[in-house]
Amino acid sequence: MSSKSIIKGRGAQQNVHNRFFELSYEMRDDFLEFCQKEGEVADKNKTQYLNVFPKTIVNKVKSPDVGMAYSMNMYQGCEHGCIYCYARNSHEFWGYSAGLDFERRILVKKDAPKLLEDLLKKKSWKAHTIVMSGNTDCYQPAEKKFELTRQCLEMFLKYKHPTAIITKNVLILRDIDILKQLAENNLISVNVSITSLSEDTRRILEPRTATIKRRLQVVKELSDNGIPVNVMLAPIIPSINSHEILPMAKAVSEAGALSIAHTIVRLNGAIGEIFTDWIKKTLPDRADKVLHQIENCHGGTLNESRYGVRMRGEGQIAKQINDLVKLARLKYFKDKRMPKLNTELHEQYKVGQMKLF
């Protein structure tokens, strides 16, 4: 496949058919951060933003194996363009494609801070850690313009409520002032996603994300400021980044991370088609090998939905990956652990507020 046929600066190389429905919207043009530092001419289709107005912002997570009870997403769709992203499928619910539309058309929930405050003020609400970015990155480029994540952090601080963040963007350091205040009361943890130590790998897997060097700097700066950091080595993709598990674990431990977590890539729904198209264009020499090894981890299919199995896989290749992660924990995180976040301060805050009346 000629390199001229590859869409530079995007992950997906095509749009795929929406399984549900197709709608057209008039959308407002906004800025697009071209990856000029990459020295390439990126896809010239500007990222578009559309305001949406959900009635609630915090979602109860029903899946038993994702490690969170509640999540919230200020944005739907993500300009980062990570080719493997499980959130791509959710874009189809809005009438868009899980492919290029997911990266180009970002839905913005401008009422998110108010909706969050309305929830935290309810007498019936009992404090649970609410994870920002359970679906798409809350520090993606849209956050520079809309600052919804910062406003929500201010709400968590105001109401003394625990939250966690999942991100791969250095923009999180903009909000280190609020994060430090939350950390003083054990109300924050951060999960930084690092999938490779190779810039060549990062650039094709995650074309519009922060460099690996800068992500390691994020881990270090957050850790140095007393903000607990877990690193997500996720997803692990056989024959792409599976050989980097131990080096990645060592690097993030030295940067100050307290723990690591991982998943084995799974390509559900439209992602299987998108990933297959992408790898045959970007890594044609090993495309079949990688796809077959992913299938080996999931009972002969790219798609895996079984709770308890879908994240860790099964079979010999999956066992080797999972064993390497166990070894990495023993070697680099033996005496480290993430703290349990404080849910009591929020209840005390509500009691104190009631006394004012």
C-alpha cells in the first residue's frame, strides 16, 4: 500500500457503515490542531464541534469488569484518533461513523459542570468515585477551548467529592493547582495511558496524542506533587507493543507511578473493520500475523464480549502477556499501591451545609 494513500494525522483510514442510522447535522467549524511537530501534512478536514444537551452527565457503569462504578464524559468522540479505541462504537448511537467521524466530529456537553453540581447537591446522592473519561479523553484538544474538565474539577473540589481521571494528554498539567488541592484530601487519582516507549509506534497507533516523553513527564510531575498515578498499559497488542511490557513498567515506575493496569486489545463492533483496514495500510508486512494473534487471544475472533475474559483474553499468547504483567508488578511495584479515595468528606460537607439552614 502506497504511503500516499494513508491519511496522515488520523487513526482510522475510512468511515464505516453505521449499524443504527444515519443523520446529517449542520456543524460549526472550529480549530484543528494539525500535528505539525510530526513533520507531516495531516488530514485537512477540520474537526467540528456540536453542542449536545443530555439531561444527566454521570452514568452508572453496569459492566462488572471495568473497575469503576460511575463515569462521566464531557465529550463524545475524540480527536486523538487511537485506532483501537473501544469508544468508537458509541459514536454510532449519535448517528455517526465509528471511523473518521469519531475523530472529526466531537460532541460537546457544555452543561456538564451544572449537571454535575446538581447531582452532588442531591441529598440522596451517596459519594462514589466518579471517573472522568470512562469513554473518551477529558483532556483531548477540545478541552483547550471549552475547559469543561477544569470546571468539573472545581465542582469536585467545592463539594469535597472523589474523582479519578483517565488521560493520555499533557493538558492535565494545566489543572495541577486543583489536582493538588484534591490530593490533599485524598480525593483524586489519575490514570495515564502509555502504550509504547517507541515514538514510531505511538504515531501510528495514537496519531494526535502527546509524545511518550511528555507523558512520562506527566507521570513524574503529578507524582512529585503528591497526586497518585496509575499507568494504563492498555491495550496490549500482540506483535506491536507486547514486547514492551517490562520496559514500560520500569519506565513508569521510575517516573513515580504507584501501579500499572493492562488489557489485551479486543476489536468489537465496527472497530474490527477499522483496525483491519488500518493495519493493512500502515503495517502490511505484519498485518496478518497481528490479526491472527489477536484472534488467538479471543477464541478465534477479533470480537470478545464475555465479562471476565474480554479484558485478559485466553490461550497461550494471552497467558504470556498476563504473566509478563504479573512479573512487572513484582519487579517494579512490589512496595507500591494506589490509595483508596475518601468518600466521607462529601457526606460531612452535606451535613455542614444543612446546618446553615
